[in-house]
Amino acid sequence: MTSLPFNIVHLFFDQALRVPDQWAICYKDEKITFQQLDHDVRIIASMYRQNGIGKGDRVLVLIPMSADLYRHVLALFYIGAVAVFLDAWSDRKRLLHACQLAECKALVGAKKFHWLSYLFSATRKISKRFPVVPSKKYDKVCDCIIEDTYPDDPALITFTTGSTGIPKAANRTHAFLQAQLEALKPLLMRRGPQPDMPLLPIVLLLNLGLGKTSVIADINYAKPSAFDPALLFNTLQTNHVGSLCASPSQLMHLARFAEQHASQLALQTIFTGGGPVYPAEASFYQTVFSQASISIVYGSTEAEPIASIPAQELAAQTYESLSQQGLLVGKPDASVQLQLMPLHAQPQADSWHSLACPSGSPGSIWVSGAHVLRSYWKWDHDPQTVVVDGLLWRNTGDAGRIDAEGNLYLLGRSKYTVEHNGKLFFPLLTEALLKSFPGIQEACYLMTSKGPCVFAQTSGKLDVAAFEKFIAMHGLGTRYVFLDLPKDPRHHTKIDYEALLLKHT
């Protein structure tokens, strides 16, 4: 049966009709209503269409987090084109990889990007370049019709961090974006009527489809490691923000700042995700943001959400439970089907049901659902997917286990599970163990070319001799390195295992 046309941009225009005078985006001194954003999107859509950009064309969007970013992304959806989005922290190598993979017809960004694009062969091939602010000649041209796209047509291409290899291009279709909105809606609808501050760009896009006012934080998105909690705190207060969506690292910086300055925020709802949150951290969030409902969301680029848990419930997890079962992330979301398969297995359709792991046993986390990514761009054969009884299942790359009550426990990335002396050491369990030693701020246990090794970042005084005995007693061997641990470039939350291994192999 042929699918009916569907363009994700209609969700935004529906909200512009419903709440035309409500603020859509607030950023620094700029405030724009849904009605004004509607007008601007049509103007920019006209600019693109009159300059030969149309359905299926890929456009590289080099605009920082701002109202302009969403003006252009929505305009590209409007004409059926594909927005190719790069994180603000992306380096030259990542930019060139994106250009080669997506084969963009155009780019939009500041003048400096136009000039820089002529320096490299991959970007010189881009035939059209557009300014962020359209020429005034397009001011009255806003009568072009929304392009008929279909559910499986691409709308947005984003990139994985490449934490386990080369960054992959996630092909977010119109149907995928709608399904992601529907999956996250039960969580997002818990927010009150006050403005929301989404520090994750995709959440602001979803807010536009829900008619929710978004405040963009005045922070440097290009340098997550240089995060300034004072700027964020002031923006939250000034704009009377009622809800916040942030990475664990950002939330921890904000919580420490609020605690040190004995300051309160009017936050009623907080969502955090993008990296592991341990019970002690959840407890700290609860103490600092005592008036807020805090949820930790587990998901990935390919599937968001997979599970979620209230901070209060996570804070109650004992160290014994954490060290034996894994990090509690809640029950699987109603929008997702979840199955554990043997670690490192490549199940096929005919062996799927027979290979499924029993309750309590560790395994790789596979998920299925309308909001689970079906494909990467130009990735013809994806070994991490399998179709069973008409359903596509995707391997998340994470290891976990499910208890008899249906709770999901996270064990860490399957790829970095260490097998040593006949025993499996799962990343999150080992990291929790190492962090329990006095003076260890963060740590991990990886298999290098010279054998297993503990990498640890210290805080305060550390009894090195006692630490040596500790790791030996727990079967981790005798090799260790003290250093500042590198973090993932997107959220600056997770330890960057690949960077460590490249340096110490």
C-alpha cells in the first residue's frame, strides 16, 4: 500500500495557528513568536526554492544554536530538502567527512564559512552558498507551497560522535522525527506552562512541534568542556524557565554552582541524558533541585527514549545492586520493544527467538519501535540490524540485563567489556567499583595492546600503595595510569575510550 504524503513541518505550522502570539524562541535579546517564525520560514523557503534547492537536496547547515538555525531547518523541511546538521564542536575532519558522505548541493552559514569552504576539495564541490539572513528581495515572496514528502523521505541528517569508530550519518526521516516526538511526548508533557530550556538541539526542534516556548542558553556550544554554569544560571533566572533538558555534565556543573552560591531556581521539571548518571549523582541533584521533578532518560542517537527513571528511584539504588546488577535505568519505555541477545552475537531472523537471553543474564541491548533509526545514510548493509517477523531490530551497542520485575540495568558499551582471567568486567560496573576508592574521581578499565589497564583521574590525596592492592584484589591486574580522562565531545559526560586507547596502545 502506498504511503500518504507527510511533511514533519506541518506539526510546526499547526502550532503557529494554535498559539500565534506565543513566544517560540528566546535567545539573548531576540524573542520571536510562532507567527513571526512561520513568516520567516516561508521567506527562507522561497529563497531556497528560487535558487534551485528542492526536494531531496542536501544542504549543509553551519549555523550555531539560535533562532536562525531553526528558521533554516524548518524552511528546508518546507521545500522537502534535507538539512545536514553538524554539532557546533565539529572539527575540520568531521566537516569534510560530512560533506563527502552527504554530497551536499548547498551550504548555509556565516560569510567566513563560505570563504573557508573553498579551501578543501570536499567543500569546493558544493555548488550553492546561502547567507543566514536572506536578501530583502525575498521579503514579500512567501506564497510557495509546502512540498509533499513521504514518511520515509529523509528530513534531517545528523552524525554520531564516532566514539566507536568513524562517525555515521543518521538518516532521520519525516516518519522518524514524528515517531520520536510521539515517543518523547509523555515525558515532555509533564512540563508546566513556563518556558523550557533545551540544551540539546533536537529537543528544541520537538518543542516547536508541541507549541512550547524555548529559551536558548547563552553558552558556548562549540566548547562543551568550557561550560560556564553562571551564564546558564542567570539565563534560567532572567527568563523564568520552568523546565530544563541538559546533559549530566551540564546539570552537575549547574548543581554545584547553585549549591556553592546557596541559590535556588524555579525549575519544576528536569530531564538529563546522554551519559550515565549514578545513584550518588541523582541524590545530589535531588538535594540541590529539591522542588523539581527530575528524570534520567536512557537513549541514543538511534533510539530516544529507550527507558527513563525518576532521580528519586535511582538515588535509592544501593552500591551492592549497582556492583552486581548494573546501573538502573528504569523499565523500557512503552514506545519500544527491547530484547537482550548474547554479547557480540550477530543474530539472524531464523535464530532470533532461540538466542534470546533469559531474565537476569547479561546481553546486548536490541530495540525495535517506530522511533528506532532504520538506516544510516549510504550504509547499505548495517550489521547492527535484523528484521524479524516484519520488525526491524537494532543493536544499541550497550550491554545490560533485565530483572524479574522488568527493570533494565545498564552495564556499559559491549565493545569495551574486558575479559580477563576467565571473568567479564563490564565498563559501568568496573567504573563504579574504581570510583568507590577514596581519591578516585573517575576511572575506567580497558583492554590495551599490552593487556588490561586501569585509567584513573584522581581528586585529592590518594594512597597509591593501597590502590594497587585494591585493583589486584578485585582481579583487575597491576597496570594503571593516572591522568585527566578525555570526555566525549558532544556532552563532555562519558569517558572517551577511543581517545584513551589511541594514546595508550
